[in-house]
Amino acid sequence: MLTAVPVATRPDFGISSVTCRDDHTHWSVPEVRGDYRVVLVRRGRFRRMAAGVPAEIDATLAYVGIPGEEESFAHPAGGDVCTAISVTPKLWRSLAGEIAGQAAHTVYVDPSLDLTHRRLLAASESGDVDYALSEELLALLSTAIGRISPGRTPIAGARARHDQGLVAAAREAITEADPASDTLFSLAELLGVSPYRLSRAFPRELGVSVTRYRHRVRIGRALDRIEAGEQSLSTLAADLGYADQAHLTRTMRHYLGHTPTAVRRLLASAH
């Protein structure tokens, strides 16, 4: 029996936690998927057959699937729990380029990629799907695709670019609260670049991620409002684009070491 629980869903991608309780050594009936995907194992192991090639999939070996391929599965070791990432052709090609239509591959999951996987899952619990989780997702996808074909993809060329102008335009959009800056993907579309390029440009040019920069701007606005006497933290959270008051509180505690209520007292005592 297969159970899929959505972790995060956006127009460009979907992430699910997939639990399989099957226990059989024979191959399942072949099926054909229509999406690009990366599947990483969290617990257990299973076998996958694609393009006539079997692979033993476990926590050290993920698989990459492409639209139209025929695949079968076997579960000789019992059940497993996986993270299944599905992305649109547009997003996939922005990272993979010319290798987008090649046959399926497996990807070695070294400790670094394992940590990226765990950071993705942690980001899914932060409430910040549109920036924090999106950046972790792009990091995971770029690593997986880079290992399929290092040096031949758009992400390899993106590392050499100098993007002062791009970062300046992104900063302006974020600072001015342009509606397109609500998500990393829509901001990249506004600026005419891939989300990956935008994500990589910020650490190169500013030394911080676009997620951290956006939080810096929003926390600055929160401090302005609190200092001006804002009493409703739920209203403040909604106005600044946080999921809820708890999300605002977690974020301020993380970046400032204080909750909004504590910040209010600190500002009041300074007068």
C-alpha cells in the first residue's frame, strides 16, 4: 500500500512524503509518469527498474525520473519512506538544460546531499515555503543534476556570473514590496532569470541568501511597526506576509534572539 502526504505544493514543484508498506520480491506492473522527479529514501530500501536497468535504491542512492519512461518497483525488504520531489519541465530545464530528456539516472547521496535533504524537510516545517524551502529545493536539485552530468548544465555556467545588477533589482523589488517578490519563483520571473541563478547571486554579491535578505527587510518593517505602537501581532504578521503570528514570532526569535513581545519591551525601555 502506497501513501503520499503533501509536504509543500506550488505551481513549479510538489514535495510529498511517500510511505510504502508493500513486501514483495517481484516487479510491479510497469507504469509511466509524466513528470521530472527526484526521489530520496529516508528509511528502508527498494528496487527500481527503468530503461531496462535495475537499481537498488536506499538512503545512499536516490533516483531521478523523467517524463515518459517506464518504471517498475520491487520491495523485497518490506516498506520504506521517501521524499518525492516533482518539478515542472520549465524548472527542470532551467537547471538541467540539454540533459533534460536523457534516460533515468541514479544519484549517489553523500553526507552533503543527505544534509541538504534534511534541510529541505526542516525548511518545510518553518512555514516559509516560498523562500526558505524553495532555496533548499533548488540546492538539492542542482546538486542531483550536477552529479548526473557535471559541467554541462546551465547551473555550471551560473556559478561564473557576476550579478550586481540582478541583485540590485531584486533588492529593490523586495524593499518596495512588489507583489512579485512574494515568492522566489515569481521574483525570478519578474527579473527574467532562473530561480537558481537568483538564489546563487545573493550569496556571491551580498554574502547572505535571498531568503535571509528578505527576512532582514521584513524584520525591519516589523521593528518599525512595533516601535510605532502596533499592538496586534496577528495583524502585523499578516501585513508582512508571514503565515501566522507564530511564524513571525519564530522568525524574530531566530534573527534577533527576542520575541516580538520582548522586542516591544526593549524598545519601550530605550525611551
